[in-house]
Amino acid sequence: MNISKNEQRVLHALAQGGFVQYDRAANGKIIDITCFTREGYVLSNCTMDVFSKLRRKGLVASRKSGAYRISDRGRRTVGAQLDNR
């Protein structure tokens, strides 16, 4: 699967324990996202465009209306790096 450099950066942060918080509008659409690393820092590479692409490809998922985290498919897709856990 082809994923961009920014998508890969976000997936690596999520694979290490990060998550994506979101806000929904009254109609149920996601209007704002904030991506956090496991240390609690905000990841600036995670824009709404990158997030929607990851969601569309099934690489991130939300369970029980919680924060979005990397899915099993996302774990298989992301390439290994030295600092990846």
C-alpha cells in the first residue's frame, strides 16, 4: 500500500502508543483533530487531510467511541524503524 511520508510519520507515532482525539459537529462529522504522541506532545504532521486518508485506508480505528489508535492493518502496513516499539 502506498502511503505518504506524513502518513508514515503519523503511523509511527501511533504505533509507539500515540492517539488521535477528535471533536464532532452536531451532524456527527469530525471537525477537529489533535494527534498526541505517547509522551503527550502534539504532533503537527497530523492534519485533517492526513487523518482522513488514514481513516479511509483503515489504518486507524476508534473503539467504543474512544480516541483513534492504530489498527491491526496499520501495524502491518507501517515499516519498521529503529525507534519503533
